[in-house]
Amino acid sequence: MTTFTLAHLAEQLGAKIQGDADRKISGLASLESAKKHQISFLSNPKYASFLVTTEAGAVLLKEEQARDFQGNALVLADPYLGFARLTHLFDDPRPAAGERHPSAIIDPSADLDPSVHVGPGAVIEAGCQLAAGVIIGAQCYLGRDCRINENTQLYPKVTLYRRVQVGKDCIIHAGAVIGSDGYGFAPTPDGWEKIAQLGGVVIEDQVEIGANTAIDRGALGNTHISRDVKIDNLVHLAHNVRVGEHTAITAQVGVAGSTEIGAKCMFGGQTGIAGHIKIADGVQATGMSMITGSLDQAGVYSSGTGLQPSHQWRKSAVRFRQLDELNQKVRRLEKLLAQQADKNQPQT
């Protein structure tokens, strides 16, 4: 069990200690469930009542929160950020550098730094380049001419098709498929003619990609994911999509081809985004939104309908279908009222 003193944790975070600097901490937990050997945090004021009853050995708090707290605390400006940084101290260690499992298949022309870890059953094709500190999990597949930069980790069963480029300090979770063919077919009288997808995928530094997410290769140019983009599980990005830096995309979002997404955007779960549109920096879409056209201004957008009891929802659905007819009636009434007002005007 990894154990740290409160003084050591304070040094790691640049925090001020309130209470016993020698208190031993060996884990993290919520305020409600934490025990004396664990540290917790308060970031949402609605949980402040738990400060009275928590058994945590210490709590990360803002200065104004710490004034009335009787226990041990680490005082800092952003407790949630402090919590995020502490999680890495208690996380499982990374696989040992330089280990190559004997069942892995590595093409002789692949260029792997001596520190690269390769798990059981992994396949690394010709021309691949893997930099220092890269971790390739069990049964991953890297197609020819892939390039992965420093300290990036691929969890088990990640698939990179040919010519995928991944930056440094990235994390790609199990089952993700990067560089599969974009959805491209030309209609013919006899059916569909497949369009070969000749581009690639470029992923910049500090990107995280969730489990079973699929990112298609470009039809001609590259699909491009900028630095510090965070993508959840079960997301699909189609061919030639471009995502700006610091954008967050949550589960089950689908983005159609050739759409350009700006920086610092956020998309709630199950948002659907049409193809060949542009989305400005700083756009936030709440869950189940449908974005069918370009957005040129930052802001929060919604289109998913809120939950209602089923009988009320059915009535609302009927009324929604009647909106066009109602709109036409309103226009006719407005026209009649305008005509009536003209008749009532005094004659000069």
C-alpha cells in the first residue's frame, strides 16, 4: 500500500497544511465514505454538510472552507484540481519499461525505442516508429508506418490502421479503432462503388480517447485531432473531421464527415453533428442535441427534449407536429388584423 505524509502531499500540490503534517495517507475517497487513512476534497458546495461528519484523515479545501473545519486540511485555491493531481500518486504503476512479451509479433523494420513496452499478442507492422516510454497493451494492432510519440499508452486491443500518427502523452483505451475507412461510396445503377480512403489520422499531444471509440481516416487529407482533446467511450468521428484543442466530447457523440470543430468546445452525450459544417470556438451543446448547421458564435446550445410522463409527451409530440399549421393560422390572423386596422384609420 502506497502511503504518504500530509506534508509530502502538501509539497506536491503547493498547498498549505492545516493540522497534523505527519498524518499518514494511503488513499482517496469521497467525504461521505472516507476513513482516517484517506484524503478527500470538497469542490461542490452542496456536499459541504459532510464536512461535519466525515471521517477523512484530511480534506482538500479552499481557504474560506478551511476556517470552520476542525480536522486536517490541505488548503489550496482549487480542491478539485488538487484531487485530480493526487489521483496519479495512488494509481497503479505503469507496465515495466522495455519489456517485450515473447508472443508479440514485431516486424524487423519497425523502429522501437529500447524503453517501449509491448504486451502479449501485440502486432506491430513494418515501418512503425515508437518513441521512448510508449506502452503497447496486449493484442494491440499497429498497421504499417504508424508513428507514436513519447509516453503514449495504448490499452489492450487498440487497433491503429496504416499511417496513423499519435502524439506524446496520449492515452487510447481498449477497443478503440483509429484509422478505419471513412464511409465513402459512389452510387451506380448496380449498387455502390467503394471510394478508397487515401488519407490518414493525425492525433496531437495529450489526447485521450475512450474505449470502443472509432475515428475514421480521411478520404484524401487527414482526420485531425488537436492537442488536449478528451474523447469519451463510444464516440464516432467520421473522415476528415477536425477537432480544435482542449475540446471535450462525451459518450455516444457522432460527428459526420468533413466537419470542423473549434477549440474549447464541449458536447454532451448522444449529440449528433451533421457533416460539412463549422463550429466556432467555445460552443457547448447539452446532451442529445442535434447540430444540423454551422455555429459561428460561442455559447450553450440545446435541442434534446426534456423527459416527461409518457401521456404528456404524446400530447407534446402531437402539438409539435401541429406547429406549422398553427404558424400559418397566426400569419393569416395577423394579416386580417392589419387589414382591419387599415380600414379603421380615419380618412383625411
